[in-house]
Amino acid sequence: MQDAMKLVVVGAGGRMGQTLIRVIQASEGVTLHAAVERGGSSLIGRDAGELAGLGHIDVAVTDDPLAAFLDADGVIDFTSPQASTEFAALAAQARIVHVIGTTGCLAEHDARIEAASRHARIVKSGNMSLGVNLLSVLVQQAARALDAAGWDIEVLEMHHKHKVDAPSGTALLLGEAAARGRGVDLTSHSVRVRDGHTGARETGSIGFATLRGGSVVGEHSVILAGEGELVTLSHSAGDRSIFARGAVRAALWARGQKPGLYSMLDVLGLSSSI
């Protein structure tokens, strides 16, 4: 029987970091190996369990990711694009699993992460929720079945007021699914801002609407609007633990894979459906 997978949580002091610590402690097959925060953080030296409201677990928060990665099996990362690219390089050096739930990555970040996947087993997704990834498959199938001439697609999302990127990574994931279904490139077909006299909606475009406020964890809907009828596919996230549980599942799955860049659709066995 394989030993419990030793996981590192980076960004341990954040809301997702603390949620990950709690989920790892409650999950079978994994153990919290290290908790990492940025240099200069007031949390350095604090016990990770106490930080997450679990009590003492004898894992002190560190600002040395290289040392934390060396004897680990994997790292789970919901930080920032720049930090994630740096962690990907370290994961490649250590030849370990790297699960990335960070959103807002630019092409330059994605290129560096892809380069690191030659040596690391990287699972990267705009959303680690099992439900959202199933939703993306349904969106792709619906977009393929309902032609662009008669059906318009809009992606609507809402998150808490502290979220810094828009559209959200999940909204883009769903938009990409719709674009795949239509056989088009999302970049050239997306409409992200409407203001003033915009004229009629361009046929075949994929629109995005972004809402921010309160403490909303995540609400996403893909609306397919036809003449006289409306189809809405949606997902509601009520607790951040759904993302943490998905990330842990991804880490356990990736442990048995060859180095490469994977998505949650691979983890769930749904990649053949796209």
C-alpha cells in the first residue's frame, strides 16, 4: 500500500490556503507536509493547524518553498500567476506534482508552466470543482448542438468583492468550452465589455458579464438564448472546500502519471468527452 501523499500548501495564510489545510487534514491518503507563506509574512513560524482553526498539528509555516518541496510528493497552489510560475519551476526541479488553481494567468505565465511540466506532473484548471468541470462538458455539447446562427451564448458570473481578476478563471473555462463546441477561437469571438451604443449583437459572439459583491464564493451560468426559448446551465459554489477537495483529488491522481500538463477533465476521465 502506498504511503500517504505528502502535500505542501503554498499561500497557507489565505482563505484557500487555510481551507486546503483543513481538507488535507480530513482526507485519507494525504498528509500536510509543509505550509508556505511569502517572505516577511507575520505568519512565519505559526503552526499551520492553529492558523486554520484545527489546533496544533506540528507543521510550522515557512517562507522557504525550496526546502518544503524537497521531500514532498506534491504542492497545491491557489496563489498568483507570478508566484505559480515560480512554484512550477521548483516543482520541476523536485520532480513532484503541482496542482494549480490560480486564475488570471497570462500567456507568458502559461508558457513557463508548460515548460515546467516537462519534469513536473502539473494539473492546472480555472476551477477545481468536480461539478464545474462536468458543467464545462455539458456547455461544449450544448454549444455544438445549438448552432450559432440561431443561438446566442452569454457567460454570467458573480464572485465576492475581493476577487481581483475578471472574467473569472471559471467563466473563461466555460467560455472556452462553448468556443470548442462552436469550433471557434474564444479570443476572437468573446465580448467582455458593453457600454454605450454598441449596436446589435454580433452573430456567433460569446459574451461575458461580471458581477462582484459581498462574500459570494462563486456563481456561474451559461445562457444559450434562441428565438422564443432560453437554456441555462449553471453551477453554484457555496463553500471553498469544494475547490480544495477537487485539488486533493487531482494531486492523488497526478501522483501516478508521467510528467506533463493536465486538466481536471483528465483527472475526472472526461477529456474524451471534449
